[in-house]
Amino acid sequence: MSTDADLLDLAAGLFLLAAVAILWRRDVVAQTKWLIVQGAALTGIAVVLGADERHPELYAVAAGIGLLRAVVLPALVRRAIEARSEDRETAPLINIGASLLAAAALVLLAYAVTQPLVRLEATAAARALPVGFAVVLIGLLVLVTRRKALSQIVGFLLLDNGITAVAFLAAAGVPILVELGVSFDLLLAVLVLRVLTARLRAAFGSVDLDEMRELHD
Amino acid sequence: MGTAVLSLLGKIASIGRVAEPAPTPPEPAPADLARRAKALRGSAQVRCVDAGSCNGCEIEIGQAFGPVYDVERYGARIVASPRHADVLLVTGPVTRNMAEPLRRTYQAAAEPRVVIAVGDCAVDCGQFAGGYGVEGAVADVVPVDLAVPGCPPTPDQIVAALRRVTGR
Amino acid sequence: MLAISLVQAFLVLFGAPLLVGWMRQLRSRLEGRVGAGMLQPWRDLVKLLRKAPQQPEGTGPAFRIAPLLGVACGGVAAAAIPLLSTRTGLGAGADLIAVVALLTLATAALALAGLDTGTAFGGMGASREMTITALAEPAVLTAVFALATRVGSTNLPAIVAATLNHGARLASPATLLAAVALGVVVLAETGRLPVDNPATHLELTMMHEAMVLEYSGPDLALIELGAAMRLTVLLGLWSALFAPWGIATGTSVAALAIALAALVAKTALLGALIAVGEVFMAKLRLFRVPELLAGSFLLAVLAVTASFFLA
Amino acid sequence: MNLVGTGLTVAAAAAGAATLCALLVPVRVRALVSGVLSALIGVAGVVAGGAALSGETFARPLPNLLPLAGISIGVDALSGVFLAIAGAVTTVASVYGIGYAAGTGRGRTAQALWPLFAFSLLLVPAAASVSTLLVTWELMAIGSLVLVLCGDPTDGRVREAGVWYAVMTHLGLVVILTGLVWLSAAAHAQTFAGLRAASGGLSPAVRGGVFVLLLVGFGSKAGMAPLHAWLPRAHPEAPSPVSALMSAAMVNLGIYGLVRFGLDLLHGGSRWWWIATLVLGALSAVYGIVQAAVANDLKRLLAYSTVENLGLILVGVGACGVFADSGQPALAALALVAALLHTATHAAFKSLLFLGAGSVVHATGIRDLDELGGLRTRMPVTAGLFTLGALGAAALPGGAGFPSEWLLLQSLIHGLAVPGIVVVVVLPVAVGAIALSAGLAVATFVKALGTGFLAKPRSPAAAQAHEAPASMRAGMWLAAAACAGLAVLPGAAGPALARAAAAGLRGSGTPVSGGVLHQLTALGSTLSPLLLVAVVAAALLLLRAVLMLASGPGRRRAVVPLWDCGAPPLTARMGYTATSFAEPLQRVFDDVLAPESDLDVTPHAESAYLVERVAFSRAVPDRIEHRLYEPVLHSMRRAGQAARVLADGSVHRYLGYGFGGVLVILLILVAAQ
């Protein structure tokens, strides 16, 4: 097995580990730290792929991703957190232990589902595909089971990291434009969410989605 | 993690050692105690018993075990159960309610064991001599080996007493 | 080679208190203290061995056997694990699952001793300790599973030898995840922070300490020796599985000498890591610990799956 | 007429004799005579099973014994395993039963039925045709049912347990009956040989359908969740020897049915069968042990631990099926051997534990661990032997359960060589489940031992306990010997079990040849429990000797009062009970167990702020029972109410129903032509 493949595996493993850690930790600040780690891992994946498949333009994409995922977005989330220090604890709907077990099941599911794709080509990238898919599922899990809007943003970022990783590993590097487009609307989404949460907080003082139900009636 | 850890590490590095240099070792213990002290071989597990003190002595004992006086460097260590203990640090005049518990604590410690009466109250009931709730001084209840006078005694007196037991 | 096993056992027997002393010394230096010196645990042990043996009323064989069993199991585990060389004496007995089971046996015996006293604290400690042990088991065996599948055996020398021959495997995600999972379990099984506070004096927060409150004199010495050996054995096991550098595959004296140096260095380093880490850590609430263990179980499952879809 | 046949004949003779003696012999010696004869049944069973395991086979049709189908007996190595286990447990329990019956004056019915029940346990694995199997199965069910009811007729719980058991075991019988009738109708054969030959040609749909029915039927007998509800009710209420016989021998026959039909006669079938078995087994293992961990009735705890262990065995059987299906004969054999070995070890330590619990009940009349404690001083032998059994149940080194669970894990670990996503997904989960159940088993049996036999007695009855009489102790010693043997020398059973596995996999197109057996030993022989135990024991003795020398002569332990924090007295009420011991676990598994706790605070008459009395109660009901069974029972009750409208007691109306029914059938016949 070539060293490139090893490096890719390492980066993928770190990528998955970061997702798990985000699910594990209660503190949103800690979660953003792991987001940075995950962004770095994603960049690593891009770089290794670039070196692997002789796509110099992938380096540019990698640089862009590194900047966006490992620096800009976590920084934005941190800003949002510092804006409201009181709800840093994520209040999960199902307890952490259960959601961790659920994550284990999701990873197994992701592995099972992506087998056909992996069988198509026996490259290291293809074999790492389930990781990306698993991260997508875990992101959805976070999105579903966390109450505070902040940790939902984190889940959203997790989800997007997963999608990007899948895109890379499956298509061996998406065109820059697609990637940039994805990232920008993501940026927009985060900004919107931030504004929204700020507004909500101004209006209701809290960003607990359960309490938002009262808006219905 | 992260910044907090770094700042704490920085503090540790900048402050460094806070323990004061070791004072000259005290004169060796009296003969009968010296025999037991030798059996303890430079290690003394300590159990504190508050037999009714005003907690002044407890504060000083806390200081003695703190980083500055650091009696642990001489092999003394506080333990959670008299079964583990070699040394009983008894403070305060023994009140009627604490007399029996003190006796039982003494019984529970395995031989060889050493009792140190800390503070004037422990030595001779101090302020509280003849109080209606006072059974007597520690020596009236259990055999005392060392007495640390003072109200409250200073930490280095307590450290000196413990050093006579550990012999270090 | 039976000789190697014996050497390992006695190495752990005499080295374990030094490891504990080293960790305490490091910790007190970080707290700005002078520290009692690395030899202090040995001083404590010698003193305790000389003290008058006691038998609390109403305690029976369980109470008397548990301390002996703790040391014995620690010694046998030390003899089985390839600490110095993969050619240990108990070739067939040197099974990863068996070693884990041995250490569990010692824990169970101590818990029974705690219950045997019939005091509230003994029962409390036993109940908590067994809860943690029970919940740690899945993480352990699943991680073992991840490590064993690639070798096709749970025989420790086989696993270590295989890792020594393919160093690249160490860098694979499966191994890393398994390493983290087992690391968490080691902390839980040895009663270190954040699971248990080895330096606590408050009964209500105790786990391991609460079980042994009734012990005194020589028995207590054995208990503390057993705990230290358990820590050493688990650290040695961890390093043998995930950092096997230096472990001899033969029995030549030179190789063994190198292995000895490497073992000391690795164990001291791991101990230092734990000691330093504990300066920054607080104890978890008892009912947050299951989350920690569930997390390490998840990592172990990831390790298993990763060993299939990666590397 | 070889050794197997002789053994079975002797067993039959002994069974008849024992029954007659139980009915005729005067009460003074009744227990002794019938007990000895029943033990003889067991010995004969062991001989027959051993002979079968050593390679003998035996087949004999007895056409006149039963109209139409007739009875046909056939024994091979696979049957041999279960014959031997059932025989051994019978022997042990019968010897134990002598003193037990003499003590509690167990009724004449019970003593007359005991031999028949024991004999039926030998007949089921010896059956060689569908009809024989069904007859013997029903014999076994009836026998055990009546024996359960012999527990204590005045006790309401006994009656309730009897009802549950009767209903569930007969529903199970009906399902098995349907499955087998369907099978033999489709295969046009009812002897096992005929089925083995014909069932290859059946359509997958039929075989799948039959297997599902058999899985449900045999699974419910094997206490497979969620069909286990009868087990933790019936086993605790039965007299302890009966509990032992049921828990250690009868439930195994559910496993036998699955292996015999699924693997042998249905040729292994398709992969999803065994995945389902494996998953259900893992589920039962975890659910059973979680319930056992929080149970505080000693015998209920043991019953739930039976659910756990049978779950582990099912995992082994399922894994075996999966491996066989993917053409891995060596692995399949290994998994099946692990399952059979665990069946044997479980039988050994579970009979020992149930007999120990019986002695406790015999001595104190208490089953509630919260009220026991401190039995070690008054009944040392029972306590010591119970420890051995608990060691086995906790699967710790030196215990009987350790080698078998180790072997099971080995088979799963090697199983990842098998291709297929599902396998890769299922096996880690299975290992996790096994590990969790192993860990919880340790906690459970530390609880049972520590709060039941150690500490201080928490009730007068426990304080005045007395050691069991000689015959009961003898029974326990026998079981303990079996435990010890299986704990240190499981390898001795290796070849026999391999032969049994070969017989079990005969039909499933995975020939277990000598080469495979060699592989098998290569896979299985990497652990030597004997070495492990010996080394630990040696280390213990060495340490002890060193300490003796170090401490010097004449240093005796000074007996000192317990450390009561200086404030006497230290009473038993301050110690930890089983409930408080299990409290952390119960909180961890709150979502699974859903305990029902009830706090009732009575304020003082004068002021609402002064509390006069606080009553707290907590029960941990079987949740599956609550969520699954009660709705069904409820709807059935409502259906019954509705049906009562139709039946108002007028004879004419009933005749009308009958007439209408006849007409309908006739119309159908006409339409069919």
C-alpha cells in the first residue's frame, strides 16, 4: 500500500474522529474547535488527492477549503457564541450515550450502503468514501437531536463537510466552481442563521427551539 | 482545552516552585516515640480528628499540607480512614460527644501508631478548660506522644512535629 | 521462555510503585511542591508490611483473599503480556481476552471484599466499581476485536509481532481509533481522572478507595501494590499494542536490554502524560461516566469498521 | 442393541420403577428410593449420550407403540450432547432432590412425575420422527407444567406462573406442530432420514416459512426474547430441583430443535435465517442480563441469566449458520462447537446455582436478596459452591463459562474472513453485545454473591440459616465437580463436540472432514484455561508463602471492630442491599428498563410541612412483557367479551351454530368440485 493511500486513510480517520468528538462534547466552544480539526482533515484529503491524481488545481481548491472550513466558518460560529455566552451547553433531545450508540449504527449503515460504490473502483479514495457518507449522517443526527440553534449550526457545518468529502472522494475532486458555489451558499446560510438567531434572541431572549413552538399559536 | 491549558501551563512555568526551602530538621523524638518512628520508616499516613476545636488549628494544618510548607516532602500524607493511618492529628478540647469516637479512632489505627495533640486546647483544654461540655484534654482520652502548643500553632510547628515522626 | 515471563513479572512487581511515585512526584512539582520523591510509595509499602495485621469483625475469606488475588493476577498478566519480548513463557495463555478477564477477576474479588465488610462505604465502592467495569467491557472487547481481526488471533505475542513486522499498520485509522478507545478504558479501569480521583479523601466521591477503607497494614500494602501493578500492566499493554517499538522478537540479551530501556521510557512517558493531564482535569459526575464509555465503545466500533473500509 | 440402546432401555425401566415407587413406597423411604432410581435414569442417559458422542449411532422404529405414525428412536452424536447434558443434570438434581423432598415433604404427585419428566428430557433428543418428537415434546411440557404447579399450591404467584407457562408453552407447541406438519406434508416424509433426503427439493419459500415457525416455537422454549416471558416466571416458582432441570436441561432442547431442523434437516437454508437467529440471540443476551442485573429475587435473577446464556448460544448457532451458508465449514463447526460447549457449561453452572439457591430457600424460606446476607457463616459449603457457580456464570478465569464464551468470541473474530456486508455489520454488534452481557454478568453475580452470602444478615431468618442436609450437599458437589472439570479441561470435550458438530452440519452441505477438525483444534486450542488457573494459583501460594516468611512467626491477625466512623452501632441496615448495589446500573439503563417508582409522603396532622411518614417503592417490571404481551392479552379479553354475546347459554343456539357450520362446509365442498 502506497504512502499516499496511508495518508488519505489517516486524514479520513481524523475527519471521522472529529465528527464523533463533536457529537460527544456538550460544550459548543469545544465543538467549534473540533470543526477546525475537521476542516484541516478535509484540506488534507484534498491535498493528498491532488498529489495522488496530479491535479494541480486541486491544491487551489484545498487552499480555499482550508481557509473556509478551518478558519472562516469556525470563526463565525465562535463570534456567534461569544455573542450569547449563556447557551453554550447543547441540550440534546436524546442523551449523549444514546446518540453515540446511534452514531455507531449510522456508521455501520453508511458502510453497508456505500459498498456498491466502493466495489466499482478499488482506489484508496473510493475506499474512504463511507467516511464522508458517515459524517453526512452524523451531521444530520446532530441537526435533528440538538435543541440549541447554535449547535444546529454546528451540525449543519458537519453535514456540509461530509458532503464536500463525499464529492471529493467520489468524483476525485469536484470542479472549483461547484465547490466555491457550495461553500458560498453555505456561507450565506450560516449568515442567515446567525442573523435569525440574533433576531430571535433579541425578541425572545433564548434560542431553544422547543420554546419556539409557542410561535405557532 | 486549548487556551485555558496554555495559560495554566504558563502560570506553572512562571511561578515554578512555591515550597519554601526545608528548615533545619528538628531534634529527634523522645526514646519510646523514636522506636515507633523508626518502624514507620520515613512514611506517615495522617488522619485528622477534630475533637471539638474552633477550626483554627484545622486551617493551620491545611497550610502545613499546602504547597508552601509542603509537609508531604517529608513523607506525610493525609488518608481517608484511620485504618490506613499511622498518625492521628487531634485538635481541640475533647468534647463529651467526641470522646468515644476519638477512642474508637485510636483503636482502629493499627500498631505502631502515634498521636499528636495540635493546639493549646488539645494539650490542656486552653480556653475551654472546665467547660460543661468538655471531657478533658486529648491526653485524658488517648495516650499522646507529641504536643504542639499554640493557639493556633503555626504551620511550621506542625511540620516540625510530623518530621519528628517521619524522621526526615 | 519462562525466564522472560518471570523477569517481566518481577519487573512490574518492583517497578510499579516507582511508576506511581514518579507520577506523584511530577504532579507535585507541577503544583509547585517539592514532592516526597519517587521512592515514597516503596517506603509506604515497606512500612505497611511491617504494621500489625488486623482482621475486622465479621469479615471472611473474600476479604482476606482479594488483596493476594489482586497482586497475583497483576503478576500473571505482567508475565503474559509481551513487555520485553514476544517470546513469553505463557505462549498459549498470553491471550488478550484472557488478560482482560484476569484483571476483571481481580476487580470482582476486591468488590466482593468491599461487600464482605458489610459497611455502607464498602458496598458503595463495590457497586460503583462494578458498574464502571461492566460498562467498560464492550469497549475493551470490541477494540480487541478490531486489533485481532487483522492478525486472525487474539494471542498477544502474535498481535505484537505482526505490528512489529508491518510498522505502517500503526498509522492506520483503525489502530488510532482503537488506541483512543483503549486509552479511555485504561483510565477507567485504573481509577484515574476523569473517572475516579485517586487522591480523594471524601468517601462520597470514592470508587476504588471506598472499597478498601477497611484494609490496614500488610493487606493494605498488597492492595496498593496490586493497584500500582494494574496501572503498570495496562500501560504496558497499551504501549505493547500501539507503540511496540523496542520489544524484542528473540531472546538475545542485547535485544532484551534495549527492550527494557524502551519499556521504561514508554511507561514513564505514558505515566507522565496521565499525571500532567490530571492537573487540567476535573472528575466527571458518576452518571456522565457511562457517556464516556459509550463514546469509547463507539470509537472501538469505528475501529472495527475502519479496519474494513480503510486500509 | 448397543450401549446407546441399553442406556435408553435402562433409563426407561428406571423411570417406570421410580414412578411406581413414588406411588407405592411408604413415605419414610419414598424420597430416598425414588431419588436413587431417578438418579439412575440420569446415569443411564449420560452413558447413552457418551456412547453416542463416542461415535455410536442407534436407530429403532417401534411401530406398535403409537397408532398410525408409530414411534421411532434414533440417536447420533448431536443428540448425544443433549442426552448427556440432560442425563447429568437429572442425576445431580435427583440426588439433591432426596434431601429437598424429605425436607419440604414434596407431594406424591411431584415425586411420581419427576422421573417421567426426566425421561421425557432424554426422549426428545432421541426422537427420530416428527410424530415422536411432537409426542415427547408434549410429554415434557405437561410434566414440567405440573411440576411447576407443585411449587406451593397456596401461593398465588405459583398459580400465575403456571398459567403463563401453560399458555406460552402450548402456543409454542402449536407453532412447532404447524411448522413440522407443513414440512412433512411438503416433503412427503415424517422420519428425520426422509426429511433430510427430501427437504433439499423444497421451495425456498416453504423452507423459509417452516424455519420461521420453528424459530418461534423452539425459540420460545429456549427463552429467546421477546418470547422469554414465561421463563422468569416459571423457573423461580418451581421447586429448586425442578428449576435446575428446566433451566439447565429443558431449555437446551429448544436449541437442539433449531440445530436439528435448521442446520441438519433443512440443510442450513439461506443466510437471513441465521442472521435473524444471531440478532435475536444477541438481543436476548443483553436484555436478559440487564434484567438480571437489577433483579433482587435470587431465583428470578438466575432465570434471567438463563435467558442471557441461551441468547449467547443462539448467537453461536446463528453464526454457525451464516458461516455454513458462506462455505466456511471450519468456522461453522467452530461456532457450533462453541455453542454446544456453552450449552454444556451453562448446564453445569446453572444447575449448581439453582441448587445453591434451593438450599438458601430451604434454609431461610427467603428468595429476596435484600433480606438475605451473611449466609457465609451459617452455610459455608453452599456459599463456597455457589461462588464456584457464580465464577462460571460471570465467565471469569477459573469459571466454567470462560472457555466457552472465549471460544464463541474466537469464532466471531475469525468470522470476519466471511465476505458480505451484513456479516461485517452484524459481527461487531454481536461481539459488543456479548461483551456487554459478559461485563454485566460479572456485576450481577458479584451482587448475588456479595449481598446474598457475604456482609451481615439483614433478616432474622437469614441470621438463623442452617447448612443443607447431606444429600443436597452431595448434589451440589457433583454439579461443582462438573463445573470445575469444564472450567479447566474443556479441551477434553473437544473431539466429542466436534463429532456432534459434524453430525449437526451433516445436512447443510458443509462436510466437516478430518482436515476441518484439525483446523478446528488449531483455531480453538490457543487458550489453555488449565495453565491460566494453575499459574494464578501458583502465584497466589507463592505470594502467601513469601508474606508468611516476611511477617515472621507468631504474628496473628488481631480481630478489631469494623470502622463505624466512630459512631456505633454499625447495623445491617447501613449496609448495601442488592437493590442499592444495582441502583447505578438501573439508572444507566433507565430507558431500557423503565422502572416504576412511587414516592408517598404523609404530612403530619398538625402541619403540612412536617413529614410523618415517607413510603418509597420501586419495581422493575419486564418491559417487553408490559409493552408486548399486555396489549395482546387485553384485546383477547375484549374479544372474549364480544364472543360471550354469541354464547348466551341457549342450547338451541349452540345447535344452530353447529348446523350452520356443517352447512358451510358442505357448500365449500360443493363449490370445490
